[in-house]
Amino acid sequence: MVELFGDYEKGMPSDDEEFDLEAIPGFADGDWPEWPAQLMLKLVPGSIVAKYGRKVDSVFNGKFLEFDAADEDIIVSEMKDAGFACSRDDGFVATASGL
């Protein structure tokens, strides 16, 4: 959070100020928290992206990564082979995606 406020013209809020989510730089623009579908462009191994992914342009926030749900099992298998710990948690995904 401190990094987000580093270049922000208003500066870091004081401890006694009431919390205002809208004051977080990037929140109102949809740039914070990071968008999981866009973050995957940095985190998913390129070989998996090349085989199964599609880089899609959004209207406002740039490219994001999309996979076909039918490829879930093979993608998870290859992610595990690449050293990732994988488990399914639809509630966590919904929360991380702002749903």
C-alpha cells in the first residue's frame, strides 16, 4: 500500500483518518487491486500461454490472458509440472476478481 501512495499527490493518509477506499490510487480507475486475468500475463509460463492462452485487449485496461475452461485439467497439470501449487477455489477467484 505504501508503494501505491509513493507518487500520489495527496500523500499517505494519517493513522487517525477514516479509511476511504476511493482514496487508494488506481482503485477508481480499476487499476488496483491488480486484475488477476492481466496479472497472469506476468506469472503464467510462456509455454503454457503459447499453447492454451489468448491475449485479449480490454477496452480500458490493456491486454489480459484468457483460457478455455475445457483446457483446465491439462493447464493445471502443466502448471504443477512447472512447480506451481494449484488448487481450485472459486470463491477466492471471485473475490480476487472483484465479483
